[in-house]
Amino acid sequence: MTNPMRFFSLLVLASALTACGGGGSSSSSGSDQNNNNSGSNTGSNTGNNNTSNVITTQCAEANSTITVTTAGCVTAGTNPQTALCVSSGSTNSIKMLSGNNKTVAEVTNGGSTFTGASISINGKSYVCG
């Protein structure tokens, strides 16, 4: 009975993260991350973004498994997520931030953190690779 409960919890979490822009709105690092929820940025992101580190590589996907790299990648679809695999000692985690054209720093500082080298959201597995 815990598997349906886990699935439901992940579904609710994924929905909330998508609706809230990946959790970036609670970041205290600045307001330039909070205006990208609609996908129609009106130029409010003119702060100190370093465009040399923009993540543009498409995440590899096979059989509903999305491979996230340490350099970062962008998921396909109508609601893209920018994802980054982060290692700290022997612990891996996946950072995700709604939208594309995000820098490594934006995902690292403003993205939602999922602990573990593999997570499942809406029937898709995200793995560090």
C-alpha cells in the first residue's frame, strides 16, 4: 500500500514544482529567477546572468528514462525542465528548475533538489549518468 501512496506523493510534488517554477520562487538569492514561470519572459532577467554557462544540451531519453549529466541538460516537451546531476562525496542528487535557457548557477542555486541518483516523476525516471 505504500507504493500507491509514494506515487501519489511524487505526483503531487511534481505538479506543485511545475506550477511553482521548480521551487525557484523561494530562493533568497535574488528576484531574477522568479519571473520565468510562464515561459514568456518579458526581459526581467537582465541581472547578472552569465550566458557562457547556459545549459542547452538536450537530455538523452530512452524507454522513459532520462539521463541527467553533471554538465546539465534540458528535458524535451512542452514544459521543459533544466536538470543537473550533483555529486557530494558519495551522495548524488538531481537539481531541477522549470524552463530552459538556465545557467548552471541558476539551477544549482534555485532548482529543487531530489536526493538520490535516480528519481521517478510522472512515469519517467531521471538518472544521473
